[in-house]
Amino acid sequence: MQHSYPRIPPGHRVYAIGDVHGRADLMVRLQDKIAKDLDRRPVTKATLVLLGDLIDRGPDSRGVVERAMAGLAGCQTVVLMGNHERLMLDSLAGGVGEEELWLMNGGDATLASYRVERAAALDRVLPAEHRNFLAGLALHHRAGDYVFVHAGLRPDRLLAEQDPHDLMWIREPFLLAKDLAEAAVVVHGHSVFPRVEFGRQRIGIDTGAYFSGRLSCLVLEEDRRFVLDTLTESPVSA
């Protein structure tokens, strides 16, 4: 990295939210905290990054998708592709065994939020704007000395060399790596931690919102980091 401590460019603030998994209620609460933070501390440029896995497991996947599409006033919004969005899209494409795999991973909750029971029925009723939005999600985002992905990076490859499957699915090779070839701090979801986990070259922000009630947001500004979440009243400095 270019600095002794990773940085976001001056005048820019990034809000990164981990895996929402159908908890629209928590997303509303956390976005309200972000809006209040922006009101208290205006900034030239603000970016909201949603790290994927908007859907499945929680009760209101449709509501989360709609809020992600709407974005947040005062923020550029970037939404990444998680493995659960990929499972849904593959199921809609009719791949052999894809629907069963999706259902095993919480897809039934997403179907219920659209008031259907099978992928074939969802294929008929899914609004075109929802389908196009999900199909167009990015695989990664970069801001300053940080890279944002859903799951992580293959440690021995640069970002441009990564397999999309790894960006959405990787766990142990990334989580256990001592060093990454990519000279950045990787902000990721996918792997659940009780609280935001800070490593030397990665920050994990999936705090299991759908069962814990803790949806977390990492806030990055210049060389500073702090955390907003739905179970803590005040920001926590990191």
C-alpha cells in the first residue's frame, strides 16, 4: 500500500454494510444511522457499499432489494454480488440442481417474500427491474487503499486475476492467509463474526444479522475507521 496506514482519499467517506440477508428492518435502522452521521458530519463525497447477500434467510428479501435499488440520499451506492444472489440467478436460469442448492441455502425465504414457492414461479413474477439490478451487480469495488468484495481474494493473485467464484465463495484460503498478493486491505462479508473483525490485511463485517440482529457498517474516512451497528447506540472507533 502507498501509506503506512491504509487511507481513503481526502473529502471521501465510505460506508460499507455487511450481509443483510433479508433483514429489511435492520437495513432501515442502519441506513437511518448513516443518514444522521452524514447530517452531523457533511462530506464532499460519500459512498455506500453493500457487500452482497442482500437476500435469503431473513423475512424480507424483496424489501432489501428494493431499498438497495433506491440507494441512500447523499451517497453514491455500490452493490456487490454475493453468493446468494448468484444462487438465485442460477436458479432462475434453470440450471440442473441449482434450485435445490439455493433452497438449501435459504432461498425459500426469498421465494416467500415474493409470495411464490418455486423458482419457476418467481421467474414469472419477478419485476424486470429487480432481475436487471441483481444481474448487473459488481464483483468488487476499490476506494483508496481498500478493496471491497463479498467473500475475499485468492491470496496469491492480484484483484484483476481473481476467479469470480472465489470473490463470492472463498473462505479458509483467504481467512487464514498471512499475506495477500493484492496490496490493499480487503473489506468482506460472507464469513460470520460476532463483531466486525479487523485483521492486518482484511476486515470482516458480516455479523450474522439475520439471526443476531447485529447488522454492521464499517465507516472509512482518510486514515480513520469506526463501526456503526444496529445493537450499539454510539459509533465504535477502530
